[in-house]
Amino acid sequence: MDHPVASSQLTDSLVKRLAGPSTGKAGLAKDQTEINRIIAEASKGSKFYENEKKKDKDLTERIARILKLRDEAIEGVDLAKIEHHVDKLIVDLESERDLSQVIVHFDMDAFFANVELLHDPTLKGKPFSVGGGVISTASYEARKYGVRSGMPSFIAKKLCPELILLRSHYEWYNEESNKVFTILRRYDPRLSAAGCDEGYLNITPYLRKHNLAPDECVEEIRRTVHAETSLTVSAGIAPNMMLAKICSDKNKPNGQFHLAFDSKTIVEFMGDLSIRKVPGIGRVNERLLESVGVKTCGDVYTHRAVLYLMDKQFGLRFLLRTYLGIASNEVKPYERNERKSIGAERTFSPLSSTKDMLDKLEEVAAELESDMESSGWTGRTVTLKFKLDTFQIFTRAKSLNHWVNKKEELFAVGKELLFPELPISIRLIGLRVTKLKDLKASTSEGIKRFFGPAQQAASGGKRKASDVDDDDEDASIDQEEQENDDDVMPGFHEQDEADIDPSQHDVDDDEGLQIIPPPANTRKRPPNSVPDKSISHPPTLRSRSKSAGPSRSHGAAIAGPSATSSTPSETHTCPVCNEVLSTNNTGLNEHIDYCLSRDAIQQAQGTSTKVNKTLSSGDTTKEYAMNGLKRLKLRPDAPAKSKRKG
DNA sequence: GCGGATCAC
DNA sequence: TATGGTGATCCGC
């Protein structure tokens, strides 16, 4: 295929994509075009760039399909009639509007950067950033140059050569974060954290009790935070969480914005607002909506007929509620039992040797065990994630009949999931466990059962948080939460309890919420180029339909006699020696470990060792072999090329 | 139940 | 000179 020299081949959408997701957040630099050009220039030709280019192309094609759908849908229909119908729907939605609660969204200004400032005041007024290879937060001075969170440091340096790059100090951020949350809980003990630097309050009861106006109260909150931490915070005041969040951005930094609590003002406010500002609308959905003429929330109304006809892809109700500025106002603290998964992953310079990958996998498994242990979880499904050196991401999962949280088993399942993919070159590997069981839940079991039904009733009916006032049942719930606080140990990632899902604002009860589902499987190419595991597995073991046909070629061909076992239902190909084995997964793993250790020894000693096919014992042998591996210095394998899809 | 995709922080 | 980590959700199989 021809390679149109990349120069001048840059589409607007690609340039914008390369600029990253956080452009258009705050502090628009003057010359965003020039900045984007520099970023694109610096990215050009990299693997990352190529991957972004492909994603951009896929999205463009997806848009073309959507437009075709739309054209077919509107053909010969009476749009005016549909509009009238939607208008009735809007009236229904409007009747749901609840203006009774005063919700505040607070957002710490350039949080990491300002905490660094506390520890080194000489940074004041200088452009600096926090983070490692990728920037977490940029000071406002740095933002003027176009430096953004999520941007790789080397590009940031191009944009701002004087940029000072600081390493992260998570302990510091956690410490300040805890201080801030502690202050804010004085105003609403049911504070809902959304990360370590932002969250929601329902200050309605507090206002009543102290006879305060919302603005006064929020000014006082911000003043107090600043007085006690020297950090500045911005805030939005509105009748629901979505609006409050949008408002907190209005007068950032160190400001607040109060949206009037009346329907007309709110709809006008939303009218001019870029749809991208709506929580849940990211870059992809922004482009999809733009393609049908929706750039602002007000455009939702203009195009309501088309959106109605394409409800399946766009989610009409969600968009109408957005247009109306209607969303949830139920502020509640995170509860342990809401957790769905726990995982660990790591990025590194691309690896392709099996041993190197297993070393990384083992590290990740150890980290995950540690996290699961300290936070008290176990689970039944293990998901392996890996990112090719092409930046394509894949996951492979396996559900078990028992609970896992130990490193050895996490590692073993990870290996099992990884091996069938093997000839690959990866830059990231991760493990995640789902279908969790709470190992710390036992004590509160009785309490939970007692209050369980009441909670259900409350959430089932759409409870207007108006009964948040003073009540007694909340006290007992608070007790449970305090238990939770206890087990949030200041581990590496303190985020733990801070993982409320912001997209829930909109979800509320009804709502199909997923705005624009992607089209049916955009053919993903499984990464592995080896056909080997063509042979059958236990039913549930993956048998992905590969782009290439049911490759019976390679693996089967090599099928040396090996063990003469009978049951063909369980055969595997060793990714190291390519031998086909009749054995179960455990046996395969043992064999592989053995092969690896043999390779390692040979490579290190330059001697050839006789292979013993019948593996002796299990665990001890494995342990020993792996330990041996770690001590030996191995010649790095020649990178196996992982081929890219055409 | 699995895998991809999108999103948020 | 090499583009992060954690967690959630939804959809289509």
C-alpha cells in the first residue's frame, strides 16, 4: 500500500486527537492551532501516532455509517410530527425537575501543582508540571504554553523549553486531600468524593440549620479550605450534580459560580454550552454528535427529530435531560459494596521475550495480591490486559470456581491467558479481578440485612433527596462508613474510596445512558500471529475467530508425537518449544516453566541440556525453576515482530 | 461470561 | 528520547 507522505496529510480531527483529551478543558491558550501543530509534528511517525491515526480513520468511517443510517431514517418521514411528539416527552421530563436541593461541586485548582508549591514556594510564577513520563498536572503558567495533563513530557518540553518537570509525591497529595475532605464534611458528612481533588456536597441541610445563603456558605467553605491548607478551590452551585460540575469550571481558578434555580435560566444556560462539557460525553461522542449537527446542548433540541429516529445510537432521553439540565441530585458517600473490580497494570519499554513478559506479569500479580490483601477483597474472575507495541489493547478473561487473591494464582491464570497470544510484543501488562467478595464485610452483615430492604425501597422509588435532613437512620449508616474509613489504608493509591462514578449523575434510574454505542465489532485483529492454539480446549477456553482462517497450519503441523496421551480434548502447544502436549493447563504451565528454565540455563551456560518431558513434581519444581531464572542473566531475546493489521 | 470501546479522574 | 494507572459501564455477541 502506498504511503502518502504523512506531511500535510493531517486532518483536523487527527490534529485535534493528537492534542489530547484535556484540550478544551480550561485556560485556552491563544494559539491552540500553533500548539496543535507542534504536538502533531512531535508525534508524527511514532507508533502512538500511527495508532491514533487508525483510530481516527475508524471513527471517520463510523461517522459515515451513522450519516447513512440517518439519511435512510429520515426518508419520507414527517419530521414536524416527530418534533411534536418529542416536545411532549420534554414536558414529561420537565416535570421531573427537582430544584429543592442545593448541590455544590468543588474542584481543587491545579491540585498536584499547588501542593508542590506548598513544599517549594520558589516555584511560584514559574511554568512547571507534575508527573513522570506523562504529565499529571501543569501549573497555570505552564498551561499558557499549551502544556496539559496527559501530555508526554518530551512534547511539553517542546512547547515550553523552560518547563520544570517535577516528580509526583502522592503522599503529599493524599495528605492534603484528606485535610480538604475533612473540612468539607463539616458541611455535608455524606460528601461524595470524585477522585482526590473534587467531589460533591448537598449543603441544603447545612444552609437551613445555619440560615445561610448558598453563596455565603460556599465562600465560607472555600475560605476555610484556603485558610487551613493554603490551597484554592473552585466551586459550582446548582440544583443537581451535573450542573454543579459544569458550574465549578466557570470561574476557575479560585472562583465560584451559582446557577439560578429556575428552569428557564437553566435551559438557557445549557443552550450555549458545548456538549463536550457534559460529563459522559468524551471526544468520540463529541465527534459523532457533531456529525449530525449537535455541537451545543441547545442543538439537541434543534435536532430532536433526528435524535429521536436514531435513539438507538444516541440515547434520546439522556440527551434531552442534558438539554434541559436535569440530572441526579443524590449526593451520597462511596460504599465499599459498590466496588466492582480491583487491578494493577504497568507500562514498560516494549518486550517480546516470554521470560521478560512473565517477569512483568509476576510483578503485577504481586502488586495486585498486595492491594487485594490490604483492602480486603477476593474475586472469581481474572482478566489479563495487554497493550501491543502498536498501542492496540486487548483483554482476556477467565472465570473460576473459587476465590483468588494470591499472587501465585493470579500469576498462573495470567500466564494461562497470555500464552495463547504469545508471539507478541507488548508495552503494558495488567491483571484485574472482578466478581468480588468483600473479605471485610462479615461484621456488618447483620446491620446490612437489617437496613437492606429499607435502602432498596429508597432507591427504588425515585426519592427526592429532600429527606436528607436530620434523621436517625443515617447515624447507623454513618457507623458503617466509619468502618470503611478504617480500612482505607494510605497505600500506594489512596484513591480507594474516591471512586464514585461521575457518569452516574445522568444514569439516575431510567435512562439508557450509553450515548452512542460503537457499531458492531469493528473487526479487531487478535494480536497473536501464531496459529498454534488451534487445537481444541475445554469448551470455554477462547477460540477467537481470527482474521486469518481457522489456522490449522503451524501448530498442528509441528505436532510431534510427544506424549501419546489419549484425550485429544486437552492439548496445548508450548509457546517456548512449540511442542504439542496432551495435558491440562496445570501440566502445560509446568512444562512451560521447565522449558523456560532450560532455555535460560542453556543461554547462560552455553550448554545444551537434555529435555525431560515428563515433568517431575509441580510446585517445588516451578518455584525452583523460576527462582533460578531470576538469578541468571539472560541474553535478551530478539524482539519478535508483532505484525500489525493491514 | 467475554472482549472491545468509551469515559472520568 | 519511547504517550499513565485505576475503575466503571455499555454493547454485542
